[in-house]
Amino acid sequence: MPLRAPSCPHLDDWLLWLDAAQQASPNTTRAYRSDCLALLTWSTRHTGITDPALLQPAHVLAWLRSLSGLAVSSRVRKLAATRSWFRWLITHGRISADPTVHMTKPRRPYRLPRVLSIDEVTALIESQRGTGFEACRARALLELLYSTGCRVSEAAGLRLSALNLDRGDAIVCGNGRRERVVYLGSECRAAVARWLVVREGLLRESSWRDSGALFVNARDGGPLSVRSMGRIVKAAAKAAGLRIRVHPHMLRHSFATHLLDRGADCRYVQELLGHRSLSTTQIYTHVSIVRLKDIYSVAHPRA
């Protein structure tokens, strides 16, 4: 029988602090808890150490090496989680030394984000032309993701009370529970308005309690999950005949790149995306340059 990680009050206290003081998102808290428990489980199995105060740099390094089969991004997150935890333990006097203090994170391969062309986005959205529940919901979701550039988690958390179709804006809650205003274009507003009629009819006929979420499922009227939204986008891409793997975040990438392609200021796009740092947004300027080079190489007679 596999060993389980011991219960660790230090870990529970840190997670409560993350939630209350740092306002970490539930997804971040859940992922960080899983990462730190993974370290404790490995330590219990391979060294017999159950107390994080007894862990040495060699132990943490050996654990990280055991994760070599994972993607670099996953290993970077696991190191970030444990480093944050040990830093908190030091600050609060729970341990005397931080075993991760001199560790460097694995280097991520530099990859530009994959974006859809405007024609591909149009085909994706236009693939959902029906008037039924699923088609109206899918079209409203696709329009919202592309029109606002919001994260799929922000779309899943969007409530009716935060939406104003008359003004054409909504308030979404992003990373660190930071709120920002996003804007809905005319096509998006029309699609959302049609969806609201269908949504109201579904809830009225089923007598379900209204959860207040903009996007609801057909099972019990509860909020539509991030995973379900991913399936909707994937199904729409298949219906549109797109031969690439499309995920919700690709619409966010496309939103930013298309704005920059058409002359939007990078700082304005930063605000719309909810990025803390301009450098995070500037990756999309590189995407635009690559796209310009492609256009040049195809269009110029002596390219």
C-alpha cells in the first residue's frame, strides 16, 4: 500500500495565509497544496522524513530529479510552490533554514503563443449558428472569450450581476482576485443577449435555483466549469474544420495579437488582459512581428 503524506499543520497554516493575506485563487491554492504534499509524500517514502524542518537541499533536489518526466512548466510550478512554502516557514519561525534558497528554476523553452487568424476565429464562432441551448451558449462563450480577452477561469466565474449589456462591459475577477473591466463588442453583446433569453427559459422550465453565473450547465443549472468550457471550444473547432488543437487560452492570445496588429498601444492591451507587468504583454508584440514577416515573405515579389 503506498504511503500517504503525513498531516502537516504548517502546510495548512500556510495555505490559509495564502488565501487570506495573498488572496491566491482557489486554483493556485489547490495546486500549491498538491505540490507540497507531493514533496512530503516522496520524503516519507524515500527518506522517512515527515517534518519539513528536517528537509535538506539534497532531499529537495532528489525529489525534483524524480520529476524529470514532467513538463518544464510543471517542474517550475512545483519548485515555486515549495519555495514559497519554505519562505513562509522561515518568516514565521517554523524552520531554521530554507532548503530551496539557492535553487534555480528549470529553464523554460522559449515558445511564442499560438494564435488564430481572424478568419479562423470567425470560422470558429460561425460554426455555432443554432438557436438551441448548446449552440447559443457556445456562441456566447466564444464571442466573450475573443471580445474581452478574458481567461477561461474568469469567464467561468463571471456573474450576471457583473455584466452590463447596455454599456457593453463586465467586471471579471482575475489572478490574485484583482477585478478589472472588460469590454464586449456589438457581436458579443448580441450573442450574450440571445443566450440570456435561452438561459432564462431553461431555468424557468426546470425550476432550478439560479446560481447567478452567466454560463450554466444543462444538468442542474449550476455554473459551467472551466473543463466544460474547454470541451465546448474544442467541439467548436472541430465543427469549424480547424485542423489545429484549439483551447480557450488561444482566444486570449488571438485577442491580444489582433489588437496589436491593428495598432493598439501595448499598455492599453496590458490593462485589458489584466497583466501586472508590461513585459508579460510584450510577448504579443513578438508574435505580431513574426506575423508581419510571414506576410512580407508571401507578398513581396523579391522576398
